[in-house]
Amino acid sequence: MTTTMERRAFIGTLAKAGLVLAATSAGVRRLEAFELPHEHGPLAGEWEPSVFLRIADDGTVTVTCHRSEMGQGVRTALVMVMADELEADYATIQLDQGIGDNKYGDQNTDGSTSIRSGSYMKFRNAGAAARMMLEQAAAAEWGVDASAVAARSGTVVHAASGRSLPFARLVARARTLPVPQPVVLKQPSQFRLIGKDVPGYDLRNVLTGKAVFGQDASMPGMKYAVVLHPPVYGSKVAKYDAAAALKVKGVEKVIEIPGAPMPSAFLPLGGLAVVATSTWAAIEGRRKLVVTWGASPNDSYDSVAYRAELEASARAEGKKVRDLGDAGGALAGAARKVEAEYYAPHLAHAPMEPPAAVAKVTGDACETWTCTQNPQASRDTIAAFLKIPKEKVTVHVTLLGGGFGRKSKPDYACEAAFLSRETGAPVKVVWTREDDIQNGFPHTVSLQRLEAGLDASGKIVAWRHRIASPPISSVFAPNQEYHTDSELSLGVLDMPYEVPNVRVEVCKAPAHSRIGWYRSVSNVPQAFAISCFMDELAHAAGKDPVEFLLAALGPERVLDMTKTGTVNPVGNYGAKWEEHPNDIARHRRVLQTVAKESGWGKKLPRGEGMGVAVHRSFLTYVASVVHVKVGPKGEVTIPRVDIAMDCGYAVHPDRVRSQCEGAVIMSLSNALTSELTYKNGRTVQSNYNNYQVLRMSQAPKHTAVHLVHSGGPLGGVGEPGVPPVAPALANAIFAATGKRIRSLPVGRQLAGGPVAVPAGSR
Amino acid sequence: MPSVSFKVNGQRVNVDVPADIPLLWVLRDQLNLKGTKYGCGVGQCGACTVHVKGVPVRSCSTLATSVAGQDVITIEGLSADGTHPVQRAWEELDVPQCGYCQAGQLMTAAALLAANKKPTDADINAAMEGNICRCATYRRIRGAIHRAAELAAAGPSRAGSGAPRDRED
């Protein structure tokens, strides 16, 4: 195998360290997160004080990263955290990428959870406990008190005598010691890595072309395959002719992959696989296949007609999910009523690396290497698809060339495993860009209708929000036709604004494609609708949008999320509200920060405008101001975006900044150019020429990231930058042109050029 | 099946290829040079960018037979030790996120700097327009190109090294 991650070139001097064997001695006791064993005896081999940490007799420290790297920096962050508490030398640490294994706990790299939901403290505890044991070993060696010694970058030092011993000399004794109780963590002032900017762990390999992604994985003797997937969700191969395909030099077999019945969950869509001696032969062979597809209930899916269906759905009363006060009565009695409908289309993840996997099936065992966000789900799904025991499925995780939610779903790894079993050889399945855009798990389409009442002073007294949007649950279970509470907890049910009468209803929206989560999930359309509507209300009230948002947020306090009038409890990204409250002070602070830093309120030339939005997601608070310039033909340029993020504490501040920089542009792609549409059940777009994402010249000229250090509990980072940017852009376009953007993408809606800015508007 | 001979990173290679195979798949599947990435297959994203005679080309849309007798440089051969000015600048600014598109970005940027020692933002936009980064590291790429121009100017031995160097086999 050549797919084991190569160490960074600049630590090549430690050649003797090599790659540490993953095998561990039976019976080794490990420190689990918050459950520390009290004793363990001397054992041969590496010391493994935690499932995430091993220290070899020669002092080599190996950290296991159990989460998938897709650009968010987890492989860097988790090594930093462990190295800091352990007082190991960051530059010499070995990194092992964990296979899918329940011993690591949750490995689903999703929901911006890797740092916030446990790993940070697990890694700190493991590192600190091992460090204390090494210190105690040194103290015993020297016959001094443990409090008189301190670990420092791979050695333990006795300052009074100037003596020091490297970890290598202490491992044998340390491992026999009882695990310290309590484990004493560093004070933040003692951090040498956490909270500092450290070069990315994989940086050198990326810059020299050595980094191994799923598309690069290989096994000796492997075959290459591409799959012709059904063009319509639910369709199956009716008949086919493979003769021409088989004539392509290098094509060896054409194999039908059985498609799972709808709802197909994470299982393959089915289709025809072309197995060949090279990727190109497989691609060429696929072009020559002649297939007749069977009928599907989704054959008539048409995005234009479906939008009309969603509009009709949202214009009638739906199912009540939140009912606070009397929204209907308050709307009727309001001094001023405002209503608007917002549409956000399906989106494709389109990570630069299309999905890929290589698998080798031997008997009832399967070994696979793949770019997956979720190795445990990959293991379990392969086992289910092949009907083999999941204990016999080993899933190795490569680097991911982007994920954005797509690579949480292991259908492509199942294809590779299936084809390996059918051919008796290792098989690499390569998804082409067309497969990725046309046969993925598109982000949901959403139509939202909002109505609000303002009193004479411009205060919001009534709010009615209807959502018609196919739910992700539709890919797992039948008859799922309404946006779910968990999706509504992404911005709708947890909406922070102080409104006494609120009603939220979900309206019927049956799915006609697979639906999957996409970076920040339903926050994308829901933040768009709510934050654009807030801007409309600000203008209706004759208020400055920032002042209006601050007034609607109300005074600094923690919201009681049990008294919102929801039918079911409001979700909080898997966290407890007591630990991660909906904190108005933090909303206000990011909003005030971004307003100040962006120069909000300054006079701009005609055709330019600024828009603002604030949104909490994944336990992190983000506000954004977009400065837009709309040219005479409606062409949009973006001189500047400001984004302020309060994620509690930034473990790797520069990576938090880069995640924000990327989130800004991904959100602008969502807003300006990206749209996945269907006609006759098939996706219209196929590649980057017609599924457009922003390029360098369209990106903001300046992006200013402002990290707000609240010291609050840790929030997510990868996703929460996305939601507020698109609505801030739409609001900026209104400020610049007087035209409301209520439907995404902006596309050519401004092609008529800017209209006159209405009197009283900014 | 035609046989094609060309130089990759200074090494002469001779491979049997189908007449219509793009250079990308020869590099990746036959020559095991996997630093050059597949992103779209239709010349839209730039992930597969390599230099042919010093000019950046999309290897997914370049017939392998068309590079016969020519010098091809891939990311593996951009520099002997990873110290080309663009690599150093990319490292300083910690440009990559997922990293998948960065080989193509680096190759396009290196060719730009070989032709234009002090590119403006507009020059950079024009040169980099064909390279998509879905993580959207554009801000840092732009900054790193400016920085690489400074590094190249400061180190005359490396100035303009974006062009393939003469390496005789």
C-alpha cells in the first residue's frame, strides 16, 4: 500500500521514527475521555495511554486523528492540542489517521463538531495525563518531588539541578505508574500551541504534490471503474448493450450494480459499472454504453413547476411547529404588515475532488481506502450492501479534496467494494465531475413565506414563517414531506429576535431527488429568508438595519429556549441549552463588531451599498457586512466583505480565519451563481461550466475577518461562516439598487441595471 | 496503440497510449505522478494544470500524443526540494485548505511569474481565472503570488524559476 500518509518532508531527519505499527498489545488500558483507568502494569511495545496517543520506547509520539481532514484543519488542530498538553515537540509528532472504529467515539466529520463536541477535551486530558506520568517518572528517577520537574518539548527538566531526560528514557517507567487523579490541565496562559498559528500538518505534502487524496489511493493489481448512474432518482437499468463499451481497449467488464430501492439512504443508486485497466478506458467505455432506463416516479421532476408547487404549498396553512402568543391576531391588528417569499434552489457540493474509493474484498472481508467524512458509516454501509460482518470491513481515510457534506455518504465506497467482490480484484471507483454534480445528494430546495406586523413605533409584534422544503429525512424513510424540527432548529426555531407573537408552519414538499446536508445545511436558505426579511422590516420601519437588528435582539440576556412555544423541543446542534445558551450578548457583539469594522453607515457612491446579517449556527455567532457595487448592466462586484465570528475560543486562529474567508466566498457562490435544476427528472447542470462557483476575479477584493474572543464555550467553525453572507449580499444589493433579491441565485436578475433607490432607503 | 516519448520533470519517458487519451491520465495512471489532479475533465477548473514547454496547460484537455518530444513539468518537478518561490510563499501564507486544487494553482502561478515578474491584481485575476478553488482560498492565493514575486526578486538564483529548468537526462 502506498496510501499511508507520508510524513512531512521537513521532519525527515527523524528517519528512525518511521511509521509506528498500529497493532497494540492486548490488554493495554487506555485513557478514555473522562473516564480514567486507575492502574495498568508494565507491558511490552508502545505505551498507549489513550486511543488517540501512543509513545514508543524511543520517545516517538504518535497522535491518532479520528476525524477526516477536508481543509478545516482538524489534523493540525488535534495534533496541536495533544502536543501542547503533552509538552511534546510538535515538529516531530507522527500522525496516524484513524480507521473507522467505534473505539474513537463519533468520527462523523460533520456538523462542525470535531473540536467543539468533545475531542478538544479528550485530547487535552490524554496529553496532560501522559505528561504528568512522564514527569512523575523523571521525578522518581532523580528522587525529587514531581512538583519540582516539568515537561518541555519532549523532555522533562529538573530546573533546580539542570538535569533533563528525554521522553524516550522515561516511557518504560511512566507506563507503570497509576494514572494521575485528577489530571491537571494547563492554564491557557501556559499554552504554547493552542491558540497560536501553526503551519498546517499536511502543508508540505500538499505543496509538493505528495498528499494522498481518495482519487490518488491505489492497491497493487487494482482495476479502475466508473459507473453510469441512473439519470433520474429511482430509475433502474431496464436493458443495456455493452458490446461497444467492451470493444474499448482496456475495458474488461461491464457489471450492473443493483440500486437500492427508494428511499436509498447511503446505498448506491445502482447502474452500470465499466471496469477497466485505466481510468481513461473506463470513462471511454462508459460513453459507449447503450442503456434503456426504467420508469421512476421522479421522471417528471421539473424545477420550474416544482417551485410553483412549493409556492402554492406555502400560501396555505401548514403544520404548526411553533405557536407563541397569537400571531394571526397580532398580524391582523398590526399598524403595518410586510410579507415576502424567498426561494433558494438545490445546490451541489462540487468539492474539487469528486468522490472516489478503492476497495479489496477477500472472502467476507473488505478493506477500503476512501475520502470519507464518516468512516464508521462507510464501514457499516459497505457491510450492509455486501451482507458481510461489519467487523470484517476496514475503512482507511485518505485526505479529502473538500467534503462539504457530500462525503458523509459512502455510496461510492459501496460501489468499489461491490465491484471488487464481483471481479475478485481490488477496484478503484472514480466519480467524474458529471457524476458528482448529477448523481449526488443535492442540498434541499426551499420556499419560505414570511409575514410580519409592525406596531406604530416600528417594533415587530407578529411573525409568521412558513417553510416548504424537502427534508433530508426523505432519503432515509418514506413519506417524509415536511421540513423537520431538526432542520428548523437551524435558524428558524432558534431565531433570536424578540417577537411576542410567532407562528411557524411547515408545508408539504415531497422530495424528487436524494437530499443531503451541505455546508451549514438548512441554515443556508433559512438565514437567507430571515435575514433578508429583517432588512425589509427595517426599511418598512424606517430604521437603519443595524439599529433595527440590535433593537429586535433586545437587551443582553440568555433566551429561555423552553418557552418559545414550539411543539417539540428546539434543537441545539447536539448541545445542551444550559451549556450553550442562545446568548443575545454574543449576537449583539458580533453585529456591533462587524458594523464598526466595516464602516457601516458611511456614504457610498451611487450603485454601491452595504448589507448586514447576523446568524448563530453550530453554537457560533457570526455577523457579516457585504459591500457591493452594481454596474450599469447589473454586473455585481464585491469590493469588501467583513465577517465577525465568535466561536468561543479559537484553537487555531489562522485556520478559523481561513475557514471564514472560504465560507464568505462559498456563500457568495450560493447567492450569485450556483443552482442545480431538474427537467424531466434529470439535473440540467453537469460540470463547472454550467454549475458555476466563484472564481478569483468574482471573489471579494477584500475580506476582513474579525475574531471575537468571548471566552464562551467552544462553537463550530467550518460551517457557521456561510449562513449570514448571502443575505448580507442581497441586502447590500437592495441598498445599492433598490431591488430586492428574494430568489437565489442572483444570476441575471439585475441585468436591467440598478433601479432608482427609493426615498428613505439607504 | 501509439507510443509517445516526452520528458517529464527532466526524465525521458516512453509510453504506449490510446490515441485519444489526455495527458492527465497518462501522468496519473501510467507514470504514477498523482500530484496532478482530476477535477472536471473539460478544462474548466485547472486542477490538472502542468507546464508544457513552460506554458501552463490543462492536462485533462491535452492529448498525450501532442506532447511528444516536449518538456512537461508537473508539481512533482516544480522544484527539486519544494522551494520554488510559489511553494515558499504558499507555505508562508498557509494558503491551502483541503489542498486538492493547489498543485494546479501553483503551476499556473509559477508560469505567470515566469512571464511577469511583478504581476498586478488584474494580471493575477487574468492568469488564475481558470483555476477554481471550492474551499475558496483565492485571497491567500493572490497574496502568495505577490509574495512569491518578492521572494523571486530577492533570490536571484531562483528568479523566474517558474519556467522548466533545463535538465538533461
